[in-house]
Amino acid sequence: MKVFKFGGASVKDAQGVKNVVNVLKEVGYENTLVVISAMGKTTNAMEAVVDVYFEDDNSLSSAIQSVIEYHENILKELFETNQHPIFSTVKLLFNEVQGFLAWNKSPNYNFVYDQVVGYGELISTKIVSAYLTEMGMKNNWLDVRKFIKTNNSYRDTSVNWEKTQQNISNSIDQSILHITQGFLGSDDNNFTTTLGREGSDYTAAIFAYCLNADSVTIWKDVPGVLNADPRHFKETQLLHKISYREAIELAFYGASVIHPKTLQPLQGKEIPLHVKSFLNPKDKGTTVEKGIGIEPFVPCYIVKKNQVLIKLSSLDFSFIVENSISELFKLFHEYKIKVDLIQNSAISFSVCVDNKFGRLDELLNLLKSRFKVVCHDNVSLFTIRHFDEKAIETVLNGYEILLEQRGKETLQLVVK
């Protein structure tokens, strides 16, 4: 069996949905499970709905309506008549969103987020499934929440592999085409959970692992895995082959083309991962599999913007050692602060973090009672794998270095 994943960019409009059909016809879709993300920037739009809801703003209705109209426009281009059943199906799903927001009493932002934002995937897959049927491509729509079971750590859940494996093994007919959602799961109470932003890649890997799939293909608007993000670097090169280890390293440091959790289940069963262009589906793209390093062997650049560099030093010149560092990491975990880089000396500790959940100010107020705190906002973290002097010069153009950390294969620079 094959597992395909199409991201939001591939289904951002009616032409994109039509192109998904063309890709499936061109490469074949027998014995295939297709994971699909929310359309275009729908996840961002649904996040805005949640924000407006908690702000008790009068613009909640208009925020939802803009998402409805976006999907209605796609439907009108795909289907000849608005009497097609998919129109009422999508309307019903939006009614569910509005109904939840009307009766919800939970003040838990993360819980509400998961119940609302996940509708982007449910709606997109219903539309794609209906259009495939319209084009004569028989398929089975699956609600991923019935298969992937997680804990209830909303917005950043952990998969219950035993239950998930059992659900998928017992229920998936591997001989037909399936359409399902990325990003989503459910907890023991059947509330919707999410696997983290860009979690659809991870969804594909979970299904592949549980189905013992032959391969996973992630279809993107780039030719494969590049050695740098073309949004930030002018010259990039396609990496034809990457080992699991190298890919995990790149994902760990923040390479956006592969979700960090995706590779672990694939490596466990040596399932190859292909990253290919949905614009040129016959091109080879990039293959991640068991092997040595990368091909070609070139420096790889990763940049994380909007980071925060925190420098802590002891108030009484006492050492910052194991106990202190242990307590700091407990606090990072408690306040859901993602740590991207650490560096410490006898009496100082520097950490570059991502304020993903917006709780940094709370943490800083606590830290200031224990340490001298210097904070640099809006810094960038550059990581260069297989660096050389030319690669370093490429990154440093016009930046001030706030922190540098070198290893044998990897250089990290926090710059302003």
C-alpha cells in the first residue's frame, strides 16, 4: 500500500483540487491512502476564529463567514450545480462549528482550538472525496479521529500507538482508495485533538507504519527537499537522497519541508519517504531512506525567525549546574516553551526559544526573581549542517552575532 499526503497549498483552490485528481491518475491510485490538509490558509483563518471567540469580539460571525465563502467559491467551480449533496455536507460541518462555539463553556483555549480548527481538514477532505467521485474515481472517506487515538494534551498531543495500530489494522481495506484528514486525532472521550502545526506529514507516517506501507509520498509545491528555504535564500539545490539520520537532524533543527515527528515511525520499519512536486509528478524529487548522508553533499541551511534569546546569570555568582538547569527545563516544559538552542557556562545560561504558546512573559516574570535576565526579542536562529567558511559568509551578511555554537557537522548562530 502507498500513502500520499497533499498539503494545503495543493488544494488551495478549485484548480488545485483538479490537479490532485490529475496527479492520482498519472501516478496511480490503487491500494492508496491519501491524507489531505485544510485548504490553503484555512488553518490560519480558523485560528483567527478561535482568537476572536475568546476576545468576545462582535466580528466572530464575519470571521466564520469569510471561511464559509472561501469554500463555497471552490465548490461552485468544482461542481456544476449547487444541488450537489456536497454543498449541504459542507454547510452541515460549518453549522457544527457554529454550534460548538454557541454552547461551549470551556475556558481552555487549547481545547477550543482543537475542536474548531480541525474542521478545516474535515471540510477539505469531504470536498476532495466528492470531486473524486464526480470524476469517476471511487473512494472511501475516513474520519481520521476514529483511527488515531491520543492523549488529551490539546494542540500538542501524543499518539497512543497501541490503540491506533489496532484501529487501523482492523478497519482499513488496503485494496481501495481512501481519503482522510491530516493533523487530527481524538482522545479517550472522543474530543478532537491535533498533532501540532504541519502535523499532516506525521499523520501519513502513522498510517504508513500501521499499514506496513511500501512508501509515503509528500506532494509539495517545491521539487523536493532543498538545501535551503527558497523564501530566505536565493540559491538552493535539490537534495536527491537523504538518509533517515540526516533527515531527522534537518527536521530537528527546523527544516520545514518535513515534520519532525514524521521520520521516526518510517525509520522503524524502513519505509521510504518521497518528497515530490505536485506540479511535476513524474520528477524523481527527494527520497529519504536508509543510507549514508545526503546526495549531493552540500551545506544545508535552516532559519527560524521570530525567536527569543534569553540570557540568565546567577544573582549571587553561584554556579548554574545540574540542579539549576533541571529546574529551568521543568519550567520550560510547564510553560510550553520550545527550546531550540542552549549554551551554558559556570554562572550563565543562554537559551534560544520559540514562544509558540505565548506564555513567555509569565515565565520571564518568574525567572527574574531568581536570575539576572537579559532578553533579546525577534532574533533569528540559523543552523548550517555541513558548514564551511563560504556557507557562514552567506548567512552572516549584515547580521550581528549574539550567540554561536559549533559542532563537528553543525553550526548554529543566533543573530539580530
